[in-house]
Amino acid sequence: MSFFACGKTLTAVGVRAAALGRPAPAAARPAVAQVMQSAGFKMPAERAGKRLAVPTAKPSLIPAGKNPKEAISDKLYEKYDPEGWRREIFSRRNKAAIKPGSSITVFSNEPATAPFSGTLIAIRRSGLDTNFVVRSEITRLGVEMRFALFSPKIKSIRLDGVPRKRVHKAKLYYLRDD
């Protein structure tokens, strides 16, 4: 492997050594110095004859042998859901999970916000971006609110009731027509 610079051929070893501030092999020293001078590279006087510090690689935040996407999402789950109740409440694997058609109440951490009660009409599961839609009728006007499950603004979610009949759809948008 060789490099072409300013019409001269240099060995990879000579160029790498020059770039790192180390002495090049004896065969490459004159050529490396000549090419660097002709290309306009000048070494400051205080660095002349000294070795350059080569930065070392930082240790990886991702454990070896683990999928990077899973490792990052696990850390974020630990941050936003330390108890694990948010993941469990809408999990597909949990038989007692809240399902569309259930009546729920969402409590907020903000003191000025009242709890919002209504029927869960949709769940969009997408990892940390999981959200759900709750519909309620207030003074004969349909009101829907979409909540992000892992939002720090949500204090708790209470299950008020389950549907009487089995719901066959995942999205109950037909309730909007009432």
C-alpha cells in the first residue's frame, strides 16, 4: 500500500509515523520530510522533536455483545419508568393489562390540571413513544386527549372499569360517531 502526495510515493508506514509524530523508518524518513515540507507542513518550534499525544478511545457506554438499540432503550426505560408499572400496564404479554374500551382516569403531576376520565379508545405501542387516547363526553361535547405513557407529567393511571362485552378492535374510533 502506498500514498501519492506531491508527485512522490510514500509508504503507509512512513506517512502514519509522520502523522503521529513518531520517527519514520529509516527508508522513508527523507521522503516523508521532503513531501511534508513541499506540501507546506511546518512543525512549531516547541513541538519539534517531541512526540504528539495520541488520544485513546473512550470506553463504550454499551456493554460488549449487546444490541446497541436495546441497551440505549433499557437505559431510557430505567430513567423514565424506574418502577416498571408504565410498561406493565399496557404490555401485550400482561393478561391484566388495560385494553381499549376500558374506563380509565389519568392523574397529572401538575396541581392546576384536573384528572381526566374517559374511555380508552386507542393505544399506540412504539417503545418509549407509546401513547394512548382517552375520550370523554363533557356537556354533550366529545373531548379526546392523547397522553404519552412515559411522560413525567403523568402521575398515575387508574382503571375504573372494563368493557361489558369483549372488544374486537384495537382502535375504537367508531365511538366518535355517537
